[in-house]
Amino acid sequence: MTTASYGESSNGQTIDLVVGQRIEIRLPENPTTGFRWQLMTNDGAVCAAISDVFEEPAGPPGRGGEHSWMFAAAQPGECDIELRYRRRWAVSVEHDRTFRIHIRVEGAGHDARAFLA
């Protein structure tokens, strides 16, 4: 099965998957500013998180890169994946950016454990 990739333009969308299908979320991030994407919500029973990686570009320090997360549809159901671009130590959320997608997973007769390995 192919992995579909989603970015900032997918914010607020609903995505339909079948058990075993994977998706990747890719968002720009510059940790040198103190802001990082943080996974706020996800129902791991429906959408299992497989990876969480920051890819730093080549070149001088201080440049932004890309943060990516891989999720697999583990069982039928619905879940929301919410990420927030924030400074972890900041109390105020007025400068936070939020990325949220709604996932609907339908069964396809697959054993999801084979896809999560």
C-alpha cells in the first residue's frame, strides 16, 4: 500500500482510510525559534503513531527543517490528530498554530498488526 502525504494545506480536512493504510504528515518547523510541533491528541487505537522525526536541512545552523509523523490505520473507527506549533514553556496559546485532521478508518479484512511492524 502507498503512503499518502499531507501538509499544512490539509488542515481541517477529513481523510478516509482502510485498515493497514498509512499516512504521513509533514510540517515546516524551526526549533531554533523555540517553536516546535507537539502532538496534542490522537486515538492510538484507531490511528497508531509509527514515527516522529525532525529533518534538519544541510547548511548553516538556525535554518528551519521539516517535521514528519507517520500513522497507520490500526482498526475501524474515527480519530482526530491534532498538532500544535508552540513553545513548550509558554503559558499563553495566542501565538500557537494548530494543525488538525479527522480520520475515518474502515475495515478491509486486513490484520493491522502486519502493517504496524
